[in-house]
Amino acid sequence: MARGFQPAGGGNSALWRWLGLALILLLADQFTKILILGYYRHGDSTYVTSFFNVVRVHNSGAAFSFLADAGGWQRWFFTGLGLVAAVVIVWMLKSHPGQKLFSFALACILGGAIGNVIDRLAYGYVVDFLDFHWRGMHFPAFNVADSAISVGAACLILDELLRVRKTR
């Protein structure tokens, strides 16, 4: 199926479905962060299993704390980048609402991106709290928004692989 532009009238219900998914992910992200902010102080940690802790970490950078110590400009850079990405994603969802895997991926990325933008605007950093570890090695802490973005990115890759496979 080609990714051609669909008329606005035909795809509006599908568009709203994808925006609704993004909203659900955004609300889940913000709700969990409010819980962490309410019950944990910065640096607090709770042991859950031998490979998982709940922590409260502040990330002023991007993924894996990239540019976290850059001096403050990165807050506005990543906020702007997230807002631009959100506008582009909404436009793409409007253009391709019937492509289920593609639109699912975009909706996940949209919900996650807006969730992290809200954190940057409200607190100056992103609240991370999911801490996975194994044999003394820790994966950088992350949150629901980061998970949604990662799932969305994986689905975009899968969508492209399936699309390329169909054209052969």
C-alpha cells in the first residue's frame, strides 16, 4: 500500500484513533511520573527484583543522558525538537491514517515525545524511574515515554522492512 495522501474526510476517524492512542500513552507517562515525584526524592531507589529497581532520576539531556551536562541550552533544544517532531508526526498521521503499523509507530513516538516535552517545560529535566540491571551492569533509567518512543521506533523499522519486502 502506497503512503499517498488521503483526503481529510476519509481518514479523520483513523486519525483520531491514533491521536487517542498517543493521548493514552501521554497520560500513562505523566501519571507514573507524578507518582514518582510524589513518593520519591531525587536519588531514592526501591528494590523490586534481582534485575529491576524503581528509582528517581533527573535527566537533563536526551537518551542515555546525552548532553546532560551541556550547561542548560539542551533543555530548550530538546523541547523545540520534541515540538517540531510532534507537528511533523501529526501531519504524517493525517497523511497516512490507514497504514496501521506505520500510524501505530508514529502515535507511540508522539505520545512519548510530548510526555518528555512536558517534563522539560515543567521541571527542566525528564523524570526517569525504571532501572533495569544485571550482574552489576545498569541500563540507563528510563520512563513510559521513552518506552513508547522505543516501541514506536522499532515498529517504524519493522514497517519499512515489511514495505520493502512487499515491493520485491
